[in-house]
Amino acid sequence: MIKSTLSVLAGLAAAIAIFLIGEQINHSLYPTPTGFDFSNTAAVKTFYDNQPLAYWLIALLVWAIGSFACGAIIKLISKSEKILLPLVAGGILTASGVANIFSLPQPMWFTVIGLLLFLPSVYLGFRLVGKNGLQAA
């Protein structure tokens, strides 16, 4: 039980780290203007409304990679086939995506794809690691 819990926590920590790194990369490619005030709701909406498609696609790619890594780490640490573990982690990541919807303006297509991305990506990472899939070095 402890090993399972720790595997989910480690997977989530890895996903969050990847999300943060990806966010930094995205913001270096598409920086906010100098002196930008994130407390100004209208300015924030305008900024995100004017982001190019690549900005949003990078964010989705980072979410998929982080979620996949989460599932892979869960499998590597837990050495379990319990489907509940990646489902819990995927559910938590999806909940974080819902929180993101309410904190930052984003296109509807991004919201839909993003929320549908977490569970399958975690599950895929979980399924592809192990006996017949990717192995730890």
C-alpha cells in the first residue's frame, strides 16, 4: 500500500515538474510583455487570446509528456498491474486541469483536448512500461 501511494506521489511530482519546465519553455518562446500585470484580468485575457496556435500545442504536448511520465513512474516504482493507480493519478491531473480552466483564459478546443488528454496519457505510460514494454535502465 505504501509503495503504491509513493509511486503515485512520485509520478505526480514528475508530471508537475515536467509541466513547470514546459511552461517555462513556452513562456520563453512567447514571453509576457515587460511589466505585465497578471492581476489585470482584461490584460491577461487579451494576452492569452492573442497567443499563437503553437503556444497551445506546446502546452498540450507538455501535458501529454508529463502525464505519460507519471504513468511510467508509477509502474516502475509500484511494479504493480493495478489499474487503479494510474486512474487515480490521471484523475488528479485532470482535476488540476479543471483548476487551470478557472485560473487562466484558454480556447475552448484547448480545454476539451486538455481535459481528455490526462487519463489516456497516464494510462499509456503505465501500460508501456514493464514486462514487454519499456524497461528502466
